[in-house]
Amino acid sequence: MNNAWSTEITRLLFLLVSIVVFGFVSSYWLLSIILHFVMYITWVMLQLGRFERWIRNGAHSLHAPDTSGIWALIVQHIYRTQKKNKDRKQSLSNLAKRYQAIMKALPDATIVLNEHLEIEWANQIAVDVLGVDIERDTGHRVDNIIRALSIQELLKGEDAKNEIEFVSPIDEHKTLILSKVRFGESQILLTARDISQRIALQKMRKAFIANASHELRTPLTVISGYLEMLNDDDQLPSSMKNLMSNAHLQAVRMDRILNDLLVLSKLEEKGFSEDRGEKLDAANLLKQVVADFEKISVKKSHSFEINIEEGLDIILIEREFISLCQNLLGNAIKYSADGSMIKLCWQLGKDNHACLRVSDSGEGIAPEHLSRLTERFYRINVNRSRKVGGTGLGLSIVKHIMDNCGGYLDIKSELNVGSTFMACFPENRIFKNGR
Ligand code: ADP
């Protein structure tokens, strides 16, 4: 038994002894009992009153009621609990302060939204680049404050699209990338990063490649012309013939690479457009491309099986459509054995897309290369590609043409079995039988 309880029991024993002594001396036993109990209850009530006042005033240790026994124990317990609560509150408040400091120090604009997409909190950078006014806009829907069509798309329920690129509503020279992250029950964290510098660098790189390719073409054409002349010169010693012919071949190869680089930069510059181009008689153009290949293939190395849906026209730039067909057919020829068959099919496909399918039964492509084939200069076997006159840019050009018109390129291949390249154009670019 601890001290407090023994004090309390001593107190009760003292009360009992006092009742007995008073009753014995006065012979008024009942009066003695009632008097003592009234005194005890009054004392307990006084203690309770002091306690209530102390707790009401914040239960500070300095003003704790001066008590003993079980009452002192209660004071101790209350004081300890109170202190623990205070400490916890303090550490929570420190944590909240630290969290706010971290959020403020974030290099990106940050906005916290509740489940109704209303602004709950924003940092200073959000004020600077997104035009959010913390005082004015807290509690307002974010899409009423940042008015951009793309932000509405980002906020739309589905989480598939978690990032968008858009121009800052405050400064039209700034391009931002806005990301959405869900947290807690249904809150959203929006962060916006300034990517203007990255875009400017990309533009510079593209401009550099375009300018360099353009500048290199003229001297290269001259060199190539001289080499061709020398190559055809009968007076050239036979030991030099081989050298000249090789140099001319390399010059032609370089010219092809520069040409493809220029085509790529033009495609990049144009970017996506919903409806750029003119209505093309795709069936006719495809037949022409195949006929051209048949004409230049002196040895008639490959045979073609053609399945073309007449009257299936598309809107596209003619040069781009021809380049796309030439690249896919050219690759099928380059990477399949002489004498093999190449299938070409132009038909309405899945989701009302018009699809050009080019299949060969050539060397095929291992799965690990498939996702990288459309990168610039990506070649599975560089020597092989050079030998067949490849530049490593053909599929990159095809991919850009498809991206620019909202279509897609699908590649299926099996090593030593063959490959199928399928370029599909969106429904809005298709005319079937004139409609
Ligand atoms: P290249 O000018 O080298 O042919 P491409 O961009 O057209 O460049 O193609 C990239 C690479 O993809 C090629 O080097 C080749 O390895 C592979 N490739 C393209 N088409 C085929 C095909 N039909 N069969 C096998 N491999 C192919």
C-alpha cells in the first residue's frame, strides 16, 4: 500500500477514534456520528471545490491545491496527464511548423486541394507562377482560379493523366508542367514546375541540328559531284577507282543522313495538328510507291502481295504519306532475304482507324529492341544497317509523322520469322468512298 492510501486510512481511523471519544465523553453517540460525518463531507466538498477551480484554471503546477493523501495522488495524476498532453501538443505544433516550412521551401509551386477541388493551402511560388492569392482564393475551386482547359482535364476523375504542360497564366513566356498526386482520404496535391529553360534548350538543340544539316548539305553536294566525276573518269588509275567509288558512296550516305535529319527537324517543328494536310487517294499513292520499288529493284528481288481497299482516303501531307510508305516498305526489303514475299495491306482497322500494314518474313527483331526502334539512330546491327544503305532515322520519321496526325505505329516481330509494321490513322482523317 503506498503512502497516500495509508494517510487516507489514518485520516479515517482518526475520524473513527474522534467519534468514539466524543460519544463516550458526551454519551450522544448519534450526534457524534452525524457531526463527524457532516464535518468530513464538508471537508471533502471544500477539497472538490479547490480541485475544480484548479483544473478550470489550467491545472498549473504552481497553483496546485495543497493537499495530502489520496487527494495529493489525484493532483499528481492530473498534473502528469496535463504535462504529457502539453508535450504532445508542442511536438505536434513543431511538426506542423516544420511541415509548413518544408512546403514553403519546395522549389515547385504547390497547392493542396480538398475533395471538392477547393484550395486549402498554397505556397509562395504558387502565388508567383500560378496567380493564386492565398487570402482571396482559399476555399475556392482551383479550376475557377486557374483557367486553362488542360487543368480541367487533369482534375477530371480518372488518374491516367497525372501531368499536363501548360503556359503560366501570369507569364506567357513560362511553360509549366503541372502534376497531380492524391493523398490522405481524397485530398490532392498539385505541383507546378517551370520547364521553360528545358524547352528553350530543346528548341536550341533542334535549331542547331536543322541549321547544321542545312549548312552541310551544300558543300557535301559539291564534294559528291566531284567524286562522281572522278569516279566516271576513264583516265583514273584502277588503284584509285576503288577509293573514289567508296568515297562517293560515303558522300551519298552522308547526304541521305542530312536529308533525313532535315525531314525530322521539319516534322518536330510542325508538331501535332488535328487536320493538317489534304485529302489523298491513299490506294493510288500506295500502288505508285510499290511500282517505284519494283522499278528500282533491278533483280526483282522481292515479290509483293497487295491488299488495298479502294476509296479509303485520308487527310495528310502527300510527301509525308509517301515517305512513311517508302520507309516501311524499304525496311521490309532491306531486312528480308531476296526472293521473299512482302505483304502490304491498306484497310479499315480497329476503332475505325485506317491502317497500313507492311509484313515481311525476314530476320525479325528481338523483343528487347522493339520499344527503342523509333529512337534516332537506333539500329540493332549498325554494320548491317550501313551495308543496306540505312540511316537509322527511317522509323523515327515514321513515328513523328504518326504522332503529328494523332495516329500510332504498332510493331510486331518474331526473330527469324518476320515483322509487321502497322501505321494507323485516326478516324477524323479518314474518308470512305468520298465521305
Ligand atoms: P535504318 O535506316 O537503319 O533501317 P530505321 O529507323 O528505318 O533505320 O530502322 C531502325 C532499325 O530497326 C534498323 O536498323 C533495323 O535494325 C530495324 N528494322 C527496321 N525495320 C525492320 C524490319 N522490317 N525487319 C527487321 N528489322 C528492322
